[in-house]
Amino acid sequence: QVQLVESGGGLVQAGGSLRLSCAASGRIFSGYVVAWFRQAPGKEREFVAQINWATGTTYYADSVKGRFTISRDNAKNTVDLQMSNLNADDTAVYSCATGRSYGAKIPSDYLYWGQGTQVTVSS
């Protein structure tokens, strides 16, 4: 059974940084794209960033471009999300997911999901 586990969430002040990590059981990332989504209270799940595991090509939502960086670690089989210059609008539960479609921004395009990790930005 495929499992994705996120870590690294927490409480941070506005303007600060956090690094999230998504770890997968097995070699699930091979041949897949891996994305981060977030969901704030009362809002729909929102695409944040995606990386093509094979090529390293990345894709970002406009709202995080220039502040967030998605990267992969082949040796550790993890995908990280480095978040900088955080603001209150970034407060959400962040989840990683895997799928087959590069550029996909719709949650239903993704096959496997982690449970999520809470990120809270205090102003």
C-alpha cells in the first residue's frame, strides 16, 4: 500500500520560513509528478507547486511563485517544499500528492495523498 507522510509544519511568524517534507513508501515517485496542495479553513483545496520526479521540472501557483521552492531528493525519496516570506494567507493544511499529469492543478488528477501537516503563520 502506498503511503505519503508529510512533516515539517508548525507555527511561524509572518516573514519567516518553513520547510515541509513528503516521504513515500516504496519507489512511488518514479514516473510520477509530486505536488503540494493546501487547504485553509472554509476554503477549497488549492494547488501550490508540482515537480516532475524524472526531470525535476517545476510548476508553481502564482500566489507562491518566488517565495516557495519545490525540490526532490532521489536518495531519500522525498519531495520538499521550502517556504519563505510567509504571510497569514499561507496558513493552511499542506498535503502532498502524486499523479501522472504534469501541470495538473486539480486534486482529482492525483492518485495518492498524505494526511497533511498544519502550517500556521502568525501576523
